[in-house]
Amino acid sequence: MKTLGRERVEVSRFREKAEQLRTERVAAGYIRAWFEEALEALPNLAVILMLAIGAWRVSTGDITLGTLVQVVTLFGLLAWPMRFVGWILSELPRAVVGHGRILEVLEQPDTITRPADPISLPPGRLDVRAESLTYGFDGTSVLDEVSFHVEPNESVAIVGPTGVGKSTLAQLLVRLDDPSGGRILIGGVDIRQIDSGELRRATSLVFQESFLFATTVAENIALDSGASLDEIERAAAIAQADRFILALPHAYDTVLGERGHTLSGGERQRVALARALVRRPRVLFLDDATSAVDPTIEAEILAGLRRELETTLIIVAYRLSTIRLADRVLFLEEGRLRATGSHEQLMASQPGYAAMILAYERGER
């Protein structure tokens, strides 16, 4: 707003909306006050009216005093149910709106089905294989017959233009969604046949945009994993987060702001990476998870991953420094896997890849 010089316009809009909200809330308060007081007064007014009419009827001999007392008593017994019905009527509009909002969420189709007879992953190192993956939504094809194989403990970079389906592929690999066609195997087991809890323990996905909670650094890293302080510190050291964490006022006991706003973008990314590493995943997916980190620190992080963990590493990469650190590159273009090989091989054989890398180089300069 400041860079576009729209402060006065936006403040005026906010003031208008705030005034409208205040007026409507005050009007609603008046209506509720009249409604509740009227609801309380009506039974008492009715009792007074019945006593007046009943006294006149008793004086004329049409009814007895006992009948009058009986009618007034029965009406008094009905007063509380009447108040309850009134309260229900006052709450009904909000309940209807809330029900509609929740129903929209509950009616969303669940595309992930749990396996009836889950298969366990094999122990030790895991490979990742994609076979003829296709994926699309709203009639738009995102991935088209993508197939590749990542060896156990291999480091692979997924590279391609923006919007080619790299992040979608990463989400499919940890089964945040299922492909339209083809299958993904981890450790030789179709991920559709793996129990979701076991799949989450064996794999971790770190996004570019990390979400941190308004709690301590240690709790943000452990996040109900049951990790000890030593394990938390080890994960933070691999993620190159220990140095800035120890510089915080209370180190690992420092409470972060909502969404981690008290940290810089690179620091948030390193805490999120430590959160994934503390679970010792056997397959680790990084969706441009070090984009806000200095290239030197990024190299130290990736070197630490290779040195300290036995994990198959798949990186969605945009930076040339990241691409060069991978054992192999998967080049995606127009939703298809165009080529796979080392960075040097693709530079020599793929004009599209070479052009993109040269653009990255100019951007990094």
C-alpha cells in the first residue's frame, strides 16, 4: 500500500467498513435487547392479565378461586419452555449460516482412500519409482506419462519452468493426492497400499512456505514427534539452524511469534527443515525449501544431509547452486519428463534446459 501511495484510500475504505460493522452490530444489539426483554416480560404480563380477568370471573361466579389458581400455575409452568423456544429462535440464524459453511467442507470429495490390507515398507534404505504418472484437474493436464527411478540414498533435483508440475509431483510422491493415472512405488511398494501413518514416518516433505506455531523453537521442531532435546539439537545442527537459535533470548525455549514472524524467511525455512529431519525420514522431499537461505549455508545443509542421514533426497530446485549439488537432474517440460542425467549432460543435450539454466545464472548475478 505504501509503495503504491494508497494509504489514504485504504484507510478510508477500512474506516467505511468499520463504521458499517459498528452500525450493524449496534442495531443487532438493540434488536436483541428488545427481543430478550420482551420475551421475559410477556409471561409476566400474561399472568397479570389472567389474574385481572380471573378476578372478574370469580366475582361474577363464573369460575372458582381454585380454578383461577390452577390456570395461573399451569401457565407459569409453560413460561420456561417459551423462553427456551425464544432463545432457540434467536440462535437459529447463526446456526444455519455456520452449518452451511461446515457442510461445504464436509461435502468435499475425499480422493485419498485407506488401504484395506496395508503393506509395510521394507527396512533400510528406500528407492522411489514413478511409473507413467498422469495428473490433471478441471480439464487441465499437469503431468503426462512421467516415469523415473531414484536409487536409495541418491540425490535428485527436479528442474523445469514455472508451472510445469514440479510441486504437484512432490505432493503426489508423499500422497497428499493421488495421480489420475500410473503409480508411485517407495521401497517397491505402491504408496496406495501403505498405511498413511507409516508413510508419514518414512517420508517428509518440506515446502517453500513454512508454517511455524506460536510456541517455543523446540516444540516447533519436535511437533509431537516425541524427540528428545539431543535429537532436536542434532536436527537443528544439520539444518544449520543451531547458530541463530542459540543466539535467541532463550535459545530453544524462545517462544516464536504467530507463523514465526519473529524470524527471517531463511530462518523459518531452516526450522521447518529441522522439523522434518528430527523424524529421520528415509525419503526427504524439499520443495524449494531453501530458497530464502544463503547459497553457502544451503551447500552446508545439503552436505550435512548427505553426511549425517541415510535418506533418499529429492529436491525441487530453481537455483543453480542447488542443481549442481544433486547427483542427477530430472528435467520436466510441458508436463513431461524430457531428460534425466547430470547437469553437464543436460546442458550439452537439452537446449530448453540450457536456456533455462542460463536465465537462472543471469538472475543469480
